[in-house]
Amino acid sequence: MADALPSALPESEVVRLGARFPARGVAVGEGVQVSVRECGGGSDLPLVCLHGIGSGSASWLEVAQALAPRARLIAWDAPGYGESTPLAVDAPRGTDYAQRLRELLDALGIARCVLVGHSLGALMAAPAARVDSRIAALVLISPAQGYGAPGRETERARVHAERMASLNELGIAGMAARRSARLVSEHASPLARQWVRWNMTRLHERGYRQAIELLCGGDLLADLPAPVPVTVACGALDVVTPPAGCTEVAQHCGVVLESIADAGHACYVERPEAVAALLGRVLHSVDG
């Protein structure tokens, strides 16, 4: 079982992460930085990847390595994650994260990119794609719809209370021990399970609390469809954002849901080769 696994990665994996996908801080304003990891090349159109609520930039390592010979992949630590400066407001919305992303693209000198949002990252990516002409295509993987839509007030209050209570009672380490197993399917390798749990143990309380506010206040469908080509994918065995909900997002965008076989919510950690192939197809279709 996943809970029987140590939360620490083998030292060889930590070394590999630092060597092949190192983190660095990018200044985006006075006293403000965004931590990013990147590798690869070969295409003029980079992939900019946004992780979910219980993860971080390191989670994109295997996808980045799979794409490295032909694509540049940049993964950020969202505000309040890793070494990234938290947002100033306690209850940010998707537009606040989108603005920080705009500042990052400015700082990196990126003229055009494909934006990829996993889970909560979809609630950051969609509003960014609506207003930033540099985004050539949008990929949503196991997208979280959020609970901010009209009529979801009761559900929103319940999820907010449960998430905050879990954080207060268990702390970050306790949440990682209890929740990380839900993010992968029964087919996940022991190493993939360790990666998911390790990423969750590295969360910071303030950034996670802000992310809960985004989850509870966000409304993905209100920001979709984006004014660019959209791809929606989901792990076939996802129990966090199940295929039925992801199909609703895809239909709202006028596309067919892409299913990642034998994978749960963290499908890009569990099945990185399949997700890399999907992103490669998106790059090819946009970059021509």
C-alpha cells in the first residue's frame, strides 16, 4: 500500500532531479520571484506547465525528460509553493495566478507557448489563456472545475471546511500520508507513488491555504472555452476529477476527452510517456 512507502525519495532520485530538472528563481518584481524548472529544446514553442493543489514543479520531471530531445518544458512552482513568493491576497482567484504567470512569461522573454494546467492548475491556466495572446494552445489535464459556480454554495462551504480542517488537524505531512494514495491508480509503480507523496510533503501552509480558496471560489467553465485550441485529458481511473466531470469540460470546449489508460489523477506522474506523447501531438498541431 502507498502509506507503507517512505515519503522520502531514494537519494538517487533527488540527485537526478537536481541534475536534470534543477529549480531556479526568476525575479518578476521587487521582492517577488517564481521558482521554475526547465529542460529540453528543439522547438520554438515551449510548454509551460502548472501543477495541481498537492504537487509542485518537480512532478513534471519524467514528462520533461521524455520530451527533452524535441521540446522545451518549463514547470513553475505556483505562488506559495516551492520557493515562489505567495500572492498578496489571502483568497486569490484565478486571475491573480494568471497575472503572476504573465509576469513570469515576461521575465523569461517567452513570445509564444503552449500552456498546460493539471487539476487546480486548470483554474490558473484558463483565465490566463483568455487574456494573454502569447498562449497558442491550452491543455487541461484532469481539470478541477472549482466550486465557485452559482448554485454550488453548500458544496463550496463543505469542501472549504473539510480542506481547512484536514490541514489544521493533520498538517502537511499528515495530509501527504493520508491523501497521496488517492492521486494514483492501482497500476502505479512504487516509485510513482513515492514521487506523488514526496511532492505533497513539500507544500507550504500559506500557499496551500491560498490554493484552497482558489479551488472553492473558482469556476472553470466560466473561463472556457478559451480563444485558442483546447485539449482536455484525464486519467481513465481518476477518482479525484473523474472522467465524467472532465468530459463535461471537454464538451464545453467542443472537443473529445483524451483518456490516459491505466492512470489516476496524477496521470502525468503515473504515465509520463502517455502524457508526453499527448503534449507532443499538441505541439505538432500548433507548431506545424
